[in-house]
Amino acid sequence: MQRASFTSAVAARMGSDAAAGRLRYLLLDGAALQPRELRTARFIGGQWTNVLTLERVDPAAPGVPADHASPWLVSLPGRAASRAWLGQWATFSHTWQYANALTYMECGLDHDEWARCLHQRLDAKLQMDLPVVLRYFDTRIAAALPDVLAPDQRNWLFGSAASWLVCDRAGMAQELASQKPTNTAVAVQPPLQLVPEQEEALMRAAEPDAVIDALLEREHAQLMERSPPKQFSLISDLVAQGRALGLRALPDLIGYCIVALELGADFSKKDPWRAALAEVSAGRVRFAECVAKVAQDVE
């Protein structure tokens, strides 16, 4: 079955009245959007709530709040959207399809209840009860959570939603929750406790994005010339190669990807790199030492 773009998937749902018992919302990751872009989103209409603070704010008004980078819950029209609304939606969502910031939701809870429900699910704990924010409003993280969380944890996060549709890295629609709507929220629990295996799984899922961010900060030309989906596909493969060789530290994975972008993805299979990387895999030298040795040998 062919997947639909997030833009068209939401447009298809907004083209008719909401199903009985369902309210429609958009969750925006303000950290990925510029303040001016939040202002252009005024066409969405409805109520706006800062999920982090639960303040009811209009970010489209003059003087955007300093915490514009918070997640925003926005009520969408319950009636079929107008042609003008759909046209503005197409422009807005297409512009930000690779921002990892757009989530469409349906549930039976009214705006204030749903905002409180989402607010309560921001709290998580790592080992030694270290508190963290569960950034499910970043669609890269949200997409990884169904495979990482235990069944009861998935129900705690997604169980109150009739639909939880994210815009993935390729701008496509990915459904994370689909069930009958309810007008009551799943019971609040203590902050979500992530066990070490879950922490490791989430960290590994985030590694390609961390490498991409580091390389884009350096304005790496060979990466910048690719579209975001192609960047992720390439770097994911290279990170997997690096891990297969025993690399674990993020600086080492970044370094490995830099070399691969310069020399080609198969550089590790050719001498002098093949022999040098074998020493890394065996744990006899560190990756930085391997790079220095190859550079010295080439000279």
C-alpha cells in the first residue's frame, strides 16, 4: 500500500467533517519553527496552548513569547475545511515537511483536557531517577517510541488518542496510534521510567540525526547538497557501518562519516583503511589514532 504525504493525508481528513466524538488538533514543535512561521500559522484558527506551561497564548500575535520554542497544541476546525484553508495548509505543511515538527491528532478530549494530558506526559526519568523531558513532539523521537516502550507505556502515551499521525523524515504520514476515541484520558501515572535498554535504544535511534546536525553545523558540502530524506538514509547506513566496526562514541561516528563522505562508503574495505580499522575493531587503538596513523602512512 502506497504511503501518502503528510500534507495530503491531513488535507484528506480535513476535507470532511470530523467523525462523531472526535476533535482534531495539530501539535507543533516550536523549537523547529521560526517565530515568524508560527505567525503564518494563524490560518489554522482555534485555541493555542503552550503544552510546556499550559498557558493559553496566541503565538501569532505581535510580540511572540520568549518560549516560542515550546510545543504548541492547536485546535483544528471540526467542520470540513474551506478551499482557502486547505490551500494555506498545503503551503505551510509542505514548507515544514522536513522539520520533524508536525503531528496531527484526533481524540475525544476537549482542548484543555488534551493539553493537560499531553503536559503530564512530558515527564520521564532515566537511571538514578534523572528527570528528562519526553520530547514526543519531535516526530523523530515519537516515531521511535512505539518500538521502544513496553505495551503499558505505549498505552500511557498514545492510549488517549484516536489518531496520532506524524510527519516523518521523508515528509510522509506515519500513524502511531489508531483506536476508538475516548472522552476520558488514560490514568496519569508517575513520570515514565525508562530502563537502560530503552535509553540505549532511543540513543541509537537518535545517532544518525546527531551526526547529521554536527555535519550541517560544519556546512559539509557533500551532505548539504542532498535532501533531508537522502541525508538520513546515507548517514544511517554509515553509522551502522561504524557501529559494526566497534565505534560507539558520537565523535568517532561523526569522524567515520566524514571520512566516508570524502573517500566513499566502501573506504573501510580498502587498504590502508581496512587494516587500520581492524585494529580499532580489535580494541587495540582508538579511531582517532587510526585516522592519524593512516594520514601518516599516506604521507
